[in-house]
Amino acid sequence: MKFNRSIIWFVICLVLVAECVVIGAEKRAVLSGNLKKWHQVILTFDGPQTGEDAEPNPFLDYRLNVTFTKGNKRYVVPGYFAADGNAAQTSAKAGNKWRVHFVPDEEGMWSFRGSLRSGRDIALSSDPSAGVATPFDGVYGRFKIGPTDKTGRDHRAKGMLKYVGEHYLQFAETDDYYLKGGADSPENFLAYADFDGTYDASADSGSYKEVGTFIHKYAPHLRDWKPGDPTWKGGKGKGIIGALNYLASEDMNSVYFLTYNLDGGDGRDTWMWTTSKVRDRFDCSKLDQWEIVFDHMDRLGIMLHFVTQETENDRNLGGSAGLNPIRKLYYRELVARFSHHLAVMRNLGEENNTPDKDRKQIAAYIRALDPYNHPITVHTHNNKAPGFYKGILGDSGFEASSIQSGLDRYHGDAIALRRLSAEAGRKWAIFGDEQAPASHGVVPDADDPDHDGPRKLALWGNLMAGGSGVEWYFGHRFGHMDINCEDWRTRDVMWDQTRYALEFFHKHLPFWKMTPNDTLVSAEKAYCFAMPGQIYAVYLPAGGTTRLDLGDSSATFTVKWYNPRKGSELQAGTKTKISGPGQVAIGQPPSEPVKDWVALIKLK
């Protein structure tokens, strides 16, 4: 019996070896990760011994690309210098490890071939033959991918979030369409004390001088960390991981964060480089620690909204607004380290001032580097959409909006941009990412227990216009604001109300087939989202009732009501059925008739 078991294990080992083989250049690649669809596969190579401050510059004067193929599919994935390969735990600044992350989108056998070349500024070159081959250039191998084993919110169950030419982004595995609800604040989310090399570089920064010297610890969220959750360096990271756990427990699915706020930006506490003064060398251990957080976000089902610069510094990086060498190196490192995440939005800048010509060039550069074509957007100045986007609508580098505006503009701006992007030949997903005035945004529950304005005008305003959802900004006048928020529970009611809205759309509406058409309802300031003749959602911000134009249809429709303040199940109002043709009264909501309600009218 023992002999038979030994034979079985020997055969299993042979099969595993046959399905994961590295060949050439003294087999200098180590494969790790789960060999499953939508899980990251990590290749770590033994290459030149170097360091963050070494010459030649390991970030600029070396270029690692790995090509992954399966049948007709081909992905060229950029890699990076990884110090000792365990820098998140060791804080190493030197080593001989070079790394690439890949996410397979098909089961079966994949092949790879690595290329590490050296030469002055070669990281900025797109010429495959540029520079000189290093010893492990040409290493190749193969591995076999099985099906994903994840379910629920985990992005490894849903697949890559993709732009598919429609007004909503879509998960590649499940075909589910994405509606966003999440946090726009704190924008300096990554200014966290447990990350290596992270500190407040200037207490008198930007619009937030009154904050003084500050760095995040997220102490109120330590209780949300769970055994088995990730940490680094002997238990660091529990605060930020706990904060994300809390947000996911509220069913939120996006976090907006800056990766660079030096050179005049608000906060001046977030950067990727080795120091606050350096711009061409990256902090390996800090970025590896960011990766631990981002990986946890994938597992929690939270989109990574990378905001890559601010209005105060978007003309300073590399000395200009355009695609200069420093900006190219910055974006290459961002792509190489973090493109494998499954739900990514790349934002070219908050309140961005970059000329349209440069925006297009930067987006095209990122798109050429990014093997997964993650969607790209750019954040507006206040109340400047949709005109802000006029010069880039229809361009192949952009797929979404990132609107800052007053609450009362959310609905109209979303309708206008939906129409304008479609007319330009490239439909956009319309997101609202900041709420004016800048002093308020969404204030704590203690200061606004009902959140009527944000809920009625921004949240339901966007969604009922065919928008793709919102992130909530916390202003600068109230507690736990945009720079120093330590506790997301301060907006617990707002998260609840956001969840209720997203649940209604996902559970009750084929929203990806519907269009905004407020002319179908008679009530002033009411919103109507419809697939005429089939289904209508009518939002009444002031409560009451309205008449709905059913057109020529004489069919019977059911009427039910949804409470956007409390969620729960659909309820019956004073009418349960209506029939056309023409304009028909839909009846009164079940209770509290002067408060906002949603009527769901469906073909019987």
C-alpha cells in the first residue's frame, strides 16, 4: 500500500513538473502564485545585482518585458526591479531579483519568454532590440492554468473589469456590469504610517495648512482587521487593511487615491520614489507594501482608482505637462507594478490642467504599455463638465468621466456626457467623483444625519441619468475630511444609502439596456430611466406622485415602490397596476409621501 502511494505521488510530481517548466539561461525564473484563471502568476528572475541608488539606474537603464502567449493571444507585460524579492518584509533596497506579474484570462497551457536588456534610458524605449541583452534575456517556459476557484465579491471570481464599448464597464468572467459606490476621500489614502519611507514632507501644504503635520494610522479600523488578513514586517498594516474590510462590509467597491501629491499638491505625503526629492528611482519596499494592500482590495472586490497627479503639480513632474522622460518613467513603473489588478481605473489627474494634446499622448503611452487596456479617465475642475472633455471625446485613449460638480449638476451632466460620448463614437462610463462645495462634499453623519442632498441629487441623479455611479468626497471643513479622515464609519449612513441604490439597480433593473428619459414623467424635477414599453424606474426626489407617459401601449404594468432612504423590499402603493395608452397616474407611495421614493413600473 505504501509502495502504491509512493508511485502515485511520483506520477503527480512528474505531471506538475511537466505543466510548469522554465527553460534556458540556467533556468533563472521562479514561478509563483496560483495557477488559476484570473489569479496573478508571478515570475521572479535572477538578474544583475544592483540597488535603488546604483549606477546604472535599475529603473531607467534596464528594461524587463515578458511576453506571454496562448494560441493567438499575446501579452507583452512590463516588469520591474524587485530588490531582494521580499522587500515588503525586509525593506531591502538592493538585490538581484526582477519581477513580472501576469493575469491569465484563459485556462490551458501558456508560454512565456523573458527579455531583460540594458542601456542608457532603455526603459523609455519601445524598440524591442534596443540596448544589450543581459544573461537571462531569452529565458522561456510554460505553465498550465486551471479554472478560478473564487466566488462572490472577489474579483478573481468576476474577472477583469473591461471597457466593452458601452456606457458601463463589464467584468470579463461573469459578464456583470459595474456600478460604482465608494470613497473619494481621503485622497491621500496611501499616506499611511506603516508604509516604508512615508511621512509628511510639508506641514503647510496646499489647501490644508490647518491640518499641520499629519500621517494616517486608521486606528479606528484596527478592530476591522481579521486573523488571516495580510500584514507586513511583523504585524504592520492592520489599520489600512481593517479600513478596507469595513468599506467592503458596506458593499462599497471603489477607492480613489493619489500616487503623487508632492511639488505643490495637497498633503505632500504620497509618492513612489526613494525620497521626496528624487523622481527617477523608486522605493521597492514601499511599493511592495502598496501591492499587499492592492491585492487585498482585489479579494474584497474594490476597484483601484489610481489618481496620478493633482492640479497643483500636473505641470511640474519632469518640468512640463507633457510626456517628458520623468513622466514616462513614472507611468511605466505604475503599469509594471500594478496593472495585473483586476479592477483598475487610471486617472490622469485631479482637477487636471494638462492640454488635450498632451492628455492624448500620455493616455496613448499608458495604453501601449498596459497589456490589459484598463480604462482611463481625467478629473474635471468644478462645474466644468461636459465642456471639459470636448477635446478628448471619441479618442481611443479614454473611456470614462471623473466629474467634480455641484450636486444639482450631477443628473444633467451625466445625461449630456452620455449623449456626447455616444455621438463622438466612443460611449463613456459616466462617473461622479467629487461633490461641491469643496468645503463640504459629504459631511459626517453627525452633521447631516439624512444626507438628502448627496443622495437625491448626486447618487440617484447620476444613476437615473444612465451614469455608472459615484465616489464620495469629504470636503475640508468638517471632521474626518479629505486629508485627515481616519474613520470611514463617520459616513456610515451615506454608505448604507449608496448600497441601497446599487442594490435596486442590480436586483430590479436591466440598467445596461435602459436610457434616461425625464420627459416621460410630469412631476417637476422627477427622473425617469426606461426601456419604453417594458420597464420604467421613476425617482421622485420630493415624493408625491407623477404621471407616466406609456406611449401607444395599452398593456398592463405593475407598480411597486422602493425606499431609497432605507432600502429593503419593494412595497405596494395606492395603485398596484396601471394601463396605457398615454399619460397615466402611477399613484402614491406607501408612506411618508413628502420624502423621496422610487417607483418601479414593469410590463405585467
